[in-house]
Amino acid sequence: MLEIRWHGRGGQGAKTASLLLADAAFNTGKYIQGFPEYGPERMGAPITAYNRISDEPIRIHSNIYEPDYVVVVDDSLLEVVDVTSGLKKEGAIIINTTKTPDEVRPLLKGYEGRVCTIDARTISVDTLGKYFPNTPMLAAVVKVTKVMDEEAFLKDMETSFAHKFANKPQVIPGNMEALRRSLNEVKE
Amino acid sequence: MGIRERLSGNEAVANAMRQIDPDVVAAFPITPSTEIPQYFSAFVNNGKVHTEFVPVESEHSAMSACIGASAAGARVMTATSANGLSLMWEMLYIASSLRLPIVMSCVNRAVSGPLNIHNDHSDSMGARDSGWIQLYGETNQEAYDNIIMAMRIAEHKDIHLPVMNCYDGFITSHSVENIELLEDEKVKAFVGEYHPEHYLLNKDEQIAIGPLDVQPFLFEHKFQQAEAMRKAKDVIKQVQKEFYELTGREYGLIEEYKMEDAEYAVVVLNSTAGTSKEAVDRLRAQGMKVGLIKPRVFRPFPGEEIANALKNVKAVAILDKADGLNGVGGPLFTDTTSAMLINKVTAPKAISYIYGIGGRDVRVEDIESVYKDLQEVANQENVTDTYRYLGLKGGRE
């Protein structure tokens, strides 16, 4: 079973991203859980969301304390939240930032595992014209965790975009481009 | 074979309601049950159901409208949580005493105060003696399956009692998980059409519902209500059997997990039962003989079944997500220990644990610690601290 913890800020869509990942994994035949930790909800406040992905039915219904992977949707959280708490050193942290892995590592309290970065802002602005970090972050998570085959993931996402954007199909190519670029631009 | 899906508990329940297509839904939004009337009103707007949706101004009115509609002869459903259930209070008793088969999801949340929107069972546990049948579900699948069975149980000719479909707020209601849905036509065929025997809109039989019921009659009416609750155990089992034949998903009044040779047992409701099964497997791998009992029904209370399942254990922990505030132990604990005594199962040492209050997270390790406590308890001559807290900061001191 793979356990993933997401850190974001209220309104950035970390919860949505965790649900999108759950969806994509579900579509490849997995058992999934996707759930946020609800706190005092307000725009900009730190929020946490979780995924469990498994080949077997999932019975545990607690939060995740020792994740295999951590995803940080907003690098300003690195100085506010203990993002690597409990993170397995065989796992990895994936951070949305313009910085390199070497530049952010000093902020990670001695975390010994893989540090991966992705510039979701630039990719999003280039491909979608606006800052929607979810789509590139999702692809970065697939790249690093190998939770599913990249081609199968792209194919599945194309189908869900076609469904989700049925009323504005013109945005689909940009979203697909965001995924492809992200798969290629993860640094570690 | 059913439809493989992934839904949150609330989405699953709203979809079951769409499939059942009741005549009336009257509801008022309250976290974490809000999504149920929200999704359902979209089904109404999009013509997916024929239901009359009544957006009332309070939960008291929601239950009142449900009662009026049900007495008129309609099939009625609603949903609420916590303080919403509290505000329905007097109407809960009216619904059950008028023998109206209303089905309501209670998405479990702590009752204020202080204000807390997260999960515990203080809402439905407070309503445990209001004459409603109470089903409890571990997962979104069980919340979905239970509400479909609830309709049949409520409307059974020997029962005519309202049913509460209880499941954990956020943990189950808002978590997206795999689920197997039934096809619409199968749900419709399973619940069948509703043809009440007596109802206000029957022009051929003029009746009064809810008149003054003084000394010569109320006692007998209450007895009839109690009889219906007693009969409900058999009816629930019968409906579960038919549901098993339809879906292959087997349910009973209680679920026993690895109890056959268990020396130490935990009794727990809802989502924590899943977490506890993981703890059972981990401890079994270390050689500890541990097991789990999950009541799936709390009213009527499956006392005989629980007591029988416990007769060979050395010690049992009964976990309550609501503190009875009675100086003795949680509601599941007091009912379980009474049942043990009545059924002459007096050997196991029984401990009450209050846990998870106000959404305090419960980990596999927490449940493992309970089993380890039980091992100590079994070896103690005199156990005096039977009212314990799991996950309380700083312990009881």
C-alpha cells in the first residue's frame, strides 16, 4: 500500500489534486482512498490531504503519519509546516518550487530521502495561461511514485479531461501539454 | 455483478436515495451531512427522481415535514448530523411513536458544545432511546447498503419504525473510496413499491393520527412500539439475507472478525472497526489471539449475539465514541455489559474506553495498545479502573 500526504494552502486545490490522483489510480484498477483533513477552512491556511493506493481493499481509516511520499503544493509551507514529519527515507518529497532540490534540501530538517522539485507555476502559466498547480503536480506525483504507468496515466487523463471540459474542449490540449511537460521536468 | 465506482459516503448515500426515488425528502443542511440534500436536490432539479424536495427552515421543520408526509402515505427520507438531530428531538419521538417508516441518514458528528464539526457518536447515541432503529456502517459501502436495507426494514408490516443510517462524519462521509453500486432497477426491485396499510390520504378509510393518548392507552401503545423493536432483529436478519442473495455481501446484526479462538476482544462501531481489523492482523502475526466485534445494529441492541461472541474471551474492551457522562462508561459499554450479565457471560473482564471524541484521530497503534492493556487486565486479580480513555492528552491524571 502506498501512502501519500499532501500539503497545500486552502484554495490551491490540494484536496482536489488528491482526489484526481485517487481517480487516476482507481481507473487503473486500484483500491483508493482520498480524503482531506478538515480543519478551520479558510483561504490561504495550511491544509493536509491524503491518499492510500493499494492492490487490496483498504481498511485503515486514520490519517497518515508515516507516508511513503509527501507532496508540497506551495513552497512557502516549507518554513511553516513540518512537511517531512514521519516521511519514510525510502520515499520522496515532491515540492512545487522554482528552486532546485539542492536549494530546498536545507529546509527539510535533515530528511535523507529523495527530494524532487517541479516548477508547476511556470508550466501552468505557459500551457494554461493561468496558475493551476494541480495538473502539473499530479503528473509529477505519477512520475516520482510510479504509482501507474505514465502512458496509461496520460490516456486516462485525456478521457477525464474530455468529460470534465465537455463544455470547453479548447482547454484540453493545454492541460495535456501541462502533464507531458511535468513528466519531463521533475528535478532531483 | 454491480457497478465498480469510487464515491464519498455522502455521494453513495445520495445515489442510493436517487435509486430508491422516495416521494418526499425534507431536509436542512448541516455539516457533515449537507452534501446529501445538496446532491439529492440536483437529482430533483435534473428530473432524475420524482421526489418532492422540501427545503425547510430548520431541522425541527425537516422532521415535522417528514412526519406529515409519511403520515399522509408517502415514502420519506432525510439526513442530518449533530445539532440538527438535537433540534429534531421532540419530533424523533413523534415519528417513532406514530410508527412512521422514515429513513434518515445520521452522519455522525459531535454535538456542541463547545462547537466542533468533527466525528464522534454523541449525536446518534443521544437518540438511542427515541424508538428509532439504528444501523451503523464502517465504510461508504456499508452506508450505501444499509440505507437500501433500511427502507425495507422500516416499511416491514411487523415493524413500521423509523430507521437511522449512521456513519462517520468526514471519515466516511467525505472520504472517497472504492464502492460497488447496484444497478438502479435492482435497487428499485429490492425496495419495491410502498403501499402503506393506513394513511391520511386514503379516502376510503378516515383515520386520526397523533391524537391525545391518555392513561388508558399510552402504555399499550408504548408496549406495541417496544414489541416492534424486539421483532426488528428477525426482520433485519431476513432483509440482510435477501440483500446477500442480491449482492453477495453478507451482513448480520454483528460482524465478528477472528473471534473463533480470540482471548482478547474489542467491540467498536463504524469506521474504527476497519482500523481495528488491521490491528487484529498485526497482533495475530505476533501470536496474540485477538478478535473484533462490530455491531452493525445498535437499536435493537444485539445483546445476545454480542454476549455469545464474547463467552470465551478473557477480557474485552468496549470502545465508545461518545462519553455517556454517566459516571460508569460509554453507552455501548453499559449495554454490552448488561447483555453479558443477562446472558450469563460473566467471566470476561470488561473495560470501557472512550475514544475519538470531537474527531480525535484513531490509529492502528492506538487499538493495538488497547489489546495490550487487555492482556494486563486479564492477569490482574482486581480491576478497578474500568472507565478509561484512549488518546486523551495527559491521560486521566
